[in-house]
Amino acid sequence: MMVFICYPKCSTCKKAQDWLDQRKIPYELRMIREERPSAEELRTWHARSGLPLRRFFNTSGLQYKALHLKERLPLMSEEEQLDLLASDGMLVKRPLLVSEKYVLVGFREAEYEERLSE
């Protein structure tokens, strides 16, 4: 079973969840603020996603901007970045769709269509 990790007030999360529901694709719902990902989960998901770690950051979020992460991230180690992401779920880009084979970060309909039709 896939896990859909979201923030309920996020419009992109709502679009992705509606997309999954319309296609009757089963998933376990996890709220990122209440049950934020651990550094170990993020490490695993990062490896499974094939994406650069910076793609896991919610660059449009208030916390990202308040912490001046645009300037700070390039100077941080991967472990420091993972620990930072694990410290606050609102720093993590969402939604996340986690399966045993892949992890999708954000919502791009074409990417969902391609991955979920396999």
C-alpha cells in the first residue's frame, strides 16, 4: 500500500488526493505536520526517488524563507539537510507519494499517470 503524505491546507495536495481518489487508487493517508518524516525515512525516500535532496525542500514555504535556506543549503552536508527536513514537516515539499518502488515529490499529473499505470 502506498502512503500519501500531505498537508490538508495545501492546494497541490488536494489536487493530488482528488486525482488518486477519482481513479480509486488506494493509499494510506499521513498528515505531514502531525507525523513528520524521520531523517531515516527521508534518507530512504531520497534514495528511492532518484532526485537531488534539494527537491525535498518546500522552497515556497515560509519556514524555508525565514531560515534563509536558499543561501544555507549549499553549505550543509546531506546529513544536516536530512536532520533539518526531519525537524519540521513544513520544510518538506508535498505531497509525497511513497511506494515500495518509487517516491514522487510534489504533484505532476503526467508523472502520477506514468508511475501509477505500471
